[in-house]
Amino acid sequence: MSFDLNLPVWITKDDLSECKERDRLLLKSQKTEREGDKRNRVVNFRNSLKCTYFKSAFAEAGHDQKKLWKIVKQLFGNPK
């Protein structure tokens, strides 16, 4: 089935296929960019929560060495 698109005579089938490929790649890059933005938002949100938690935990521990080391082990993991 053929459609008459009223295109200029200088546009060939190759030009149309290249344009379709360009549009497809643009759409693909936009989708991945949006997914990347979502991931970045989630990672930034988690990092801010972690930072807030540990700041308040350190403030709450004050000068109690036992509590401070417990928080440090929580933050960096226990290498046992």
C-alpha cells in the first residue's frame, strides 16, 4: 500500500528511512534519559536520607565513645 505524502521531489526513500532512524534514536535516548533521571532522583533521595540519619545519630551520641563507634561501624560496615 502506498501513501502520497506530498513530499518534495528531492526527498528519496533513503532520506525517509534515515529520518525514521534518526527519530527512533532520538526517542530511545529520551527514554533512557528519563530513566536515568528517575534513577538519579532515587539515588539522591537515598543519599540525603542516609546523610540526615547519620548526622542526627552522631549529634545524639555526643561524646559517648561506645555509641560513636557503633554508628561508625553501621556507616562503614563491620569487616568481620
